[in-house]
Amino acid sequence: MSSIHEPVLLQEVLEFLDPRPGKNFIDATLNGGGHTRALVERIMPQGRVLGIEWDPEVAKMAAERAAQSLYENNIIVVNDSYVNMSSIAERFHFRPDGILFDLGLSSWHYESSGRGFSFKRDEPLDMRFNSAAGPSAAELINTYEVAELEQILRDYGDEQFSHPIAAAIGKARWKKPIMTVPELVAVVESAVPNWYKHRKIHFATKTFQALRVIVNDELANVKIGILAAIDLLPSGGKLAVISFQGHEDKIVRELFKQKTKEGIIEIPIKRTIRPKWEEQKINPRSRSAKMKVALKI
Ligand SMILES: C[S@@+](CC[C@H](N)C(=O)[O-])C[C@H]1O[C@@H](n2cnc3c(N)ncnc32)[C@H](O)[C@@H]1O
């Protein structure tokens, strides 16, 4: 991969999942395999990691990299969504001792995918991890009702100017469809007050986050994926979930609460695990990371 994605909370993940020779793990969000590599080094020579990656380009790079490594026989790369984890595990007769989710997207997506994930680049507005995921961000922006766009920006981006931004999108696309990142950024800029443009957080951040979440149906996927993981784990199996935004974290918290009540999991570490200051200094992306862990009963 051209942009190195630093694995977040790596020490904390290893401490909790406790990989040892012969153990098997599922990395539900493989990407460049930062976490997987650390796991596989510790489970050699018999243990295996089943790595699931939804993005075909990323999965191809990960498979090539695994094939050229010392761990060729210990990593299985599958290009699919983690929502299909049960059938994927069944296909490979894979019984995991632990499962990791590291949600969201990678540095590569922002910097090298060319799909408009970053508001800083001149790229088409695609934003899909996988083109089979449904309509692109451009299709959505140019076809959804203005009221629907407003709701998306409010509910998935917590955007306080969802109303004027959605109205400005509606007006702009009358003249010409909004197809690129700079075109969308200009529309957002025209809709928000001046003070909003001079804050630490870029004025288009929330619009872009909301669109990405909805384009990839991320919140529904997280829910389905985590339930599938809990189901798949054997008694004593470990689940770790790293999230980067409030909506995901809330879903994890609620699912863990519900499954604890049902007596299916227990929570061995009650608090949310956050990166240490040392990690936050080196890797700014880690600053919003929150990890929650569970143990199958
Ligand atoms: C934050 S990155 C994971 C980074 C990885 N743990 C590492 O340290 O190298 C998240 C990855 O999950 C992938 N992804 C997003 N949704 C997915 C889904 N539904 N199923 C599988 N992978 C998904 C993204 O394409 C991205 O590559």
C-alpha cells in the first residue's frame, strides 16, 4: 500500500486477545493487515488468521502481501463484507478464538483510493468501499430528496447546518449535477456561516462523514457484523471492537448491554479503552479511537 496505515491500539488489542501459538483469529476489517501481522507472528506455526476485507482493491493488495510473506499458510484473505462472517467461517471450517473489528476506513482510502473520501482532494464523489454496495455518493447527492439529505446530514453527521447545506445542494444540482469533491465542498462553503469556516474542524467534515456512512450502510453493517461475531465465537471466545465515531460506539455499547442481559457475553473490562498519550502523539488518527471488549459465556 502506498500510504501506511498504523494499526490503532495494537498493544491493547494484543493484551486482550492474547494470541498464542495454535490460536485462530478473525480480523473482520483486514485492510493492510497491521493487526493481523502482529496476531499471526504470535500464533505461528499452527494458528491462522481469517482476514475479511470488503474493498476489492485493498483485499487484492493484502492477499498479494500475505502470499509474499513468511505467513503465507497462516493468513486467509477473503474479499467480502463482515456481515457474511458466519458463511465465510463455515466455508473455511474456521473456529475463531477471538475476533477483531477495527471499524471505518484507512489512510489509504483517504490518500490513494481516488474515490472522494477526503474533502481535500480533487476526485469524483464515489465513497464506496465496494462498488456492489449500491449507489455512489454522487448518485445519492443528485437524486435524494432535499429533506432526505437534510436528515442524513443531521442523523449521521450531527451537522448543525444540515438544513442550509441540503437546501444549497438542491439548488446547485438544478444547474448542474454535483460530481466531484471540490464541487460539493464549494456548495457546503456557500451554505454555512463564516465563523463555521474558521474552526479547527473543516466545515465539510461532517457532510463527508454522513455521506460515507450512508453510502456504505455502515451502521447497519456494524450491528449485523457484531451479532454474527458473538454468535460465531465459542464459549470463552474474545471480541474486540474499535470504533472511531459516536454512532458506531453507541451501537457497540447497546449490543453489548443487550447480549450481557441475555447472558450470552460478559464484559471483562468495563471501561472504554482509549489510546495512550504516546500513541495519540505519534498517530493523530488514533485520537478518536475507542475499544470495547467482550467475552462469550
Ligand atoms: C480502519 S481499517 C482497518 C485497519 C487494519 N486493522 C490495520 O491496522 O491495518 C478498516 C477496513 O475495514 C474495511 N471495511 C469497511 N467495511 C467493511 C465491511 N463491511 N466488511 C469488511 N471490511 C470492511 C475498509 O475497507 C478498511 O480497509
